[in-house]
Amino acid sequence: MNRTLAEFQTLSGAEALLEFFNLEYEPSALASRRVAVLRQFSLAVREIDRDRSFTTETERLDRYQVALQTAYESAIADPLPSRNLRPSCATSCSSCGSLTSNSCEPASL
């Protein structure tokens, strides 16, 4: 495949990048990790662009490809943080186990 930096610069989205570099990915896994992949890849691209030791466009694109593969694999391997959806002020009632602000006793007026 003959890739160019000009083509690379027109890409938008994780799927387009992965397809451009002909990298295999699992769409359902990517759906929940897209931001992490793109964030890590973006940081890697900045580092690659600062490094002037490469001499050709092809070499730069090869480094981008490795960086994207690494970002994808790292994000997929990292478990999603557990999300406590319970409001921080809520407690469980010791009698019924439901979320309440104090207890399941009716409020006195």
C-alpha cells in the first residue's frame, strides 16, 4: 500500500487511522476505548514529529503505524475503571438495602 503524509493528515477518527495503517481491531472493544487510543496515539505522534532522526516520509508513517498499534493494544489491555454510579451522599439502608439518604423510615414532619 502506498501511503502518504498528505493522506494521513486528512484522516479523522480511530477507525480511519486503523484502516489506513491496515491494522486489525475489534470494533466493539474500540467503541469503549476510542478516546484512550486517540489520546495515546496523539502523544506518540508529537514525540515522533520532534525526533528528526528519520529521513523519509515512509519511515515517519512506519513509526506512526507502530505507535497506533501500541496505543490500541495498550488501551484494550487496560481495564475500564469501575464506575460507582451511586451518588456519594447516598447510603444503603441496613433494613432493605435500597439507596436512601438516611434510612427507609419515613421522614417525620
